[in-house]
Amino acid sequence: ACWMFSCTHTELPSKKMAGVQHPVISLNGIWKISLDPPGNMQESVFNTSRWYDVKVPGECQMQGFPVKHDIPFVYRHKFLIPEDFSGKQIFLDFHGVYSYARVWVNGTFIRDHTGGFTRWECDITGAVTPGDSAILTVEVTDRTDDISYGSGYAKHQIGGILRNVELKALPGLHFKKLFFETDLD
């Protein structure tokens, strides 16, 4: 939500952008998951044919994949970067991943994030090529040292990509934050 005229660009509507047919694309659907990922799992050429299918968004435990405290598991997803994203900044927008996540795109480490119920994004512009496919790897860990420790309050272990994942194109120059402050006379 936007409060007191302060908004971030992830909260602003992205319905139209000159030259881009669909500036926001859902990546929700069937991804691959491994509960025992190999050490080279972030490499883009890694074979996931023996990994399980998992629905994103969704809780792993509710889909039959046991989540264990402090033991990482990994998601993989292949998707297309539209050609009309050329010249734009390209972001992945995660609406909620519980609780610690690390992200790679095409084998390049992008960033990590702590906090399972907050929205966050990754700038992947330098790791992708418009018109080509990209491979997204997300390592997730239900950390017991997380301040929220949601699994401690639930009847099951919480873990995984719990909310929507979107691919977004933004103009090369755009506002990340807009804030108005007025002085009273």
C-alpha cells in the first residue's frame, strides 16, 4: 500500500509501457524442486529431469514436500524474456518467499533476501538477454533464527515460494520512490 504520498515502483500500476506488449508477466505455474540439491544447482546447464514438479505459489509441505528447519531446498524455472523488454530494466518481483532465499539467473548470483512475508525484487537486467530463455534458481531455507519464525506458530513447517512471482519491465529511467514533503508557514 502507498502511505502519505510515498510509493515504491512495485506498488504502482504497470499496465502500459510504450513498446512493451506485456510489461508484467506472471511466472506462476509448475516449477521444478529438489529437497536434496547438488552443490552446482545454480549452474544454468544443470539437468533437473529427476526433480519433482511443484506448484508456485504454494506451500511445499502442503504439496507433499517436507520442509526441515535450516535445510535448504531449491526451485528451478525456465522462462522467456520477451524481445520487447530490450532497452528496459528487467526485474523479478517476489511477493513472498519463506524465509531466507538466494536467487541466481542463468548461473549468476543476483541477491539474497530474508523475511518470508514481504515483497521484494531482483534486478536481473545484466543476467538476461531479451528474446532468449532464462533459468531461474531459487534456494529457500526455513531458518530458525528468522525473527518472525512463522513455522513456530503454524501447525506445519512453512517454507517455499508462498506468493506470486512476476517478471517486470520498467523504463531505463524510472522513479523507485517518490516522496512529497511540505512545509507549513
